[in-house]
Amino acid sequence: MSIQWFPGHMHKARKEMAKVLPEIDVVLEVLDARIPWSSENPMLAELARDKPVLRVLTKADLADPVQTHQWLALFSADNQRDALAISSSQPSSYNEIPQRLKALVTPARSQRLKPYVAMVVGIPNVGKSTLINKLTGRVVAKTGNEPAITKRQQLIMLNEAWRLRDTPGVLWPKVENVSSGYRLAATGAVRDTAMDSAEVATYLLDYLIAYYPDKLRSRYGDDLPLVDDSVSALAFIGKRRGCLAGGALVDFDRAGRLLLQEFRQGLMGGITLETPEMRAQEQVDTDKRLAEIALKREARKTKNVAEKSARQARKNATKRR
């Protein structure tokens, strides 16, 4: 599924982030532990350049702990990078963030008198505002269970030594990896009105049937069909949960929204929708697909130029007659 959801305030936020980055000491990138790769914003790599980065995986209580451990190891491999996992159900998990930030500050800047500044960035609905409120111990950022709550930047005092620059949740103009688009939609990073709930739900079911069948059956019954296609499974769930339309037919939109809601609430248990191995393969596949698209686009351009030249040649020949 190709997602293109880039509201005007996000475009403005990107420009503002680029403007203030020279004043930033460290980037605090907030990721969703259920989709650590798909919730990375590729624009950040371009904007942050050589800034040190602390990646914080939120909603760890909703993710698969085994997969979370693998992602943390991958993200911490670089000296200029660090990573840790947190969850709002474990308030103590936030306590380590200030020390991790301080450890990433370069020695050349550690002697200055003015406070350090950490820019908090992340995609919509990833938990940035909740993180900031937990760190400051007060409500300074709006929160809500929907994307695009924060609309503008604000500078927040954490303590005498640190300031946090809060930024709006920013998606990039187009999500090129098809699977990442579905994962972003499934976890709630994209407004439900911008997607087909039944389509996203069947994608989610395909993944859960392959990787977490026991969790599915534990939630929806041991007789849930897992050998058939995901549409059959969604129909079963919809019928069992009373998601019916006229004529006792299953309302797939209602069934899809129910499945997505229960997944987002963690009612099936800890689930992660991607692995480091999947990341590597999907990146190769995406790069190959984009290269093929570029070649086709160039071929069409060459063909159009040739046809235009041929038309002009015929036109000139007609005039000479």
C-alpha cells in the first residue's frame, strides 16, 4: 500500500527542523518498538547529518521482547548512536534517557556554559509527547491516541543542563516500501480516514498467521481458520464479533477496524511486525523496484522525445513541399 499523507504543517515542520539543527547537540529519535524500521524517518538522516542520535523505542510493552532486543543491538552498533526501549506501563524505563543523552554529547561541546539541546523527533502517534511529559514530570505537550496532535515546535526546560525541542510528528512525502505503508497504517501512524481498514487488517492477519498464530487463536478462538486466506480469517472474526451488515453478511470495514483496534491496544500480546532480516531484504527489493521505475520513466521520456522529434521532422517536411 502506497501512503502519501503529508499535511501542510508537516512540510512546515521539516523546514523549521532544518533551520534549528545547527543549535542541536543530540537528536532523540522516537520509534515504535512494533515497527522500529518502518517508523524511522529517512528525511532525518538527511537533516541530522553527523549529529549523535539516541533512538528510543516506545510502546515496548506492546512489542515482542525478543525482537526488541535484536533491534536495540542493531541500533547501538554505531559509536554515534545509542538505543533503549521504554513503555508508559513502566515509568522507571524513562529514567535512563537523560544519562544516555549526556553520554552522546561530544567532548568538544561538553564544556560550554549554555544548556544542551536535544531535538525530539518521530513520526505521528509514536509517543513523543508522552515521553516529554514523563521526562519533565508535568504536562507540557499535548497527547492523544491519533496522529498529528503536535502542530508546532516548542522549547522545553528539562533541567538546568538540558532543553528539549519538541517537534510535530513528521511523515515523509511518500512511503516507498509497500510493507512499511501497511505497518504504519496498522499501528496508527496514519489517520484511519486515509486508509482502507479491511485492506490493512488483511495484511496484518497475513503476518500474524505466519508469525503469531498462537496469539491469534488465543484471542479469537481455537477454531479460527489459519490455513485459508486472511479474508476468510477476517470474515470469521467479523461474524464471531457481530460485525454484520444487512442480510447477516460480514461488514469487513467494521471487522477490520475491530482487529486493528485490538492489535493497537495490545490485546493479543506483544507483537513486532518486522525483523532486522526483513529490513535488509525489503530494502533490497524496494531499491530494485525504484530502479526499475526509474528506468521505465527514462525510457518513456526518451520515447516521448523521439516521437516529438519525428513529428517535428514530418511537420518540417510538409512545409518544404
